[in-house]
Amino acid sequence: QVQLIESGGGPVQAGGSLRLSCHAPERTFRSGIMGWFRQTPGKEREFVAAIRWSGTFTHYSDSVKGRFTISGDTAGYYGYLQMNNLKPEDTAVYYCAADLSSFYIDVAATAYDHWGRGTQVTVSS
């Protein structure tokens, strides 16, 4: 099991920005795909964005495209989610996830084997 550690969540006003970080201290993301998901009470975990280090290919959900940017450091130990122009509907617990065995990005949460504990993002209007 790969330990993933999220940070950077918190309260923010609508229109503001936050940057989430995901650290994989024991293994790098370079061998696979890092994704960000979010979840609100009573709903299923929702795909937000993912990046494949090899080729730095990225994919976003329609709800965040143009506002969020996923990236990672060269070594593959840190991934980031830059969130701009935040909206109240972005309020959720955000989870970092890793799929270290696939080449193609999958938007299904079940495709990811390793998860962080989540970080709360609260956007007020």
C-alpha cells in the first residue's frame, strides 16, 4: 500500500484559489497515474482530474476544465491541483489517488489502488 498525503485544503471565498498537494513519500507517481477525486456527503466519489507522468498527459472533468490545473514535480513525489475561480459547488473532501499499474487514465475511482485520507475544501458564496 502506497501512502498518499494531501494538504492545502481549507476555507475560501467564491472566486478565490487554492492549491492542493499530494505527497507520495515512499514511491513516485512516475510509474503510473495520479488522480484527484472529490466527495460530498451522500454522493459517490467524483473524478476531478488526473495526470500520467509519462508524457504528462492530463484529463479533466467538464465541471473543472479551464479552472483547475493538475501537475507534478519532475521526480514524481509530489502532485498538485491548482484550483482557480472556485465556486460553492466545488465544496467537498478532495482525495488524491494513484494508479501505478495502468498506462491510460481512468475516471472510475475503482481503477485507483492507493488513496489519501482527503482534505476538506469549503467555498463560501
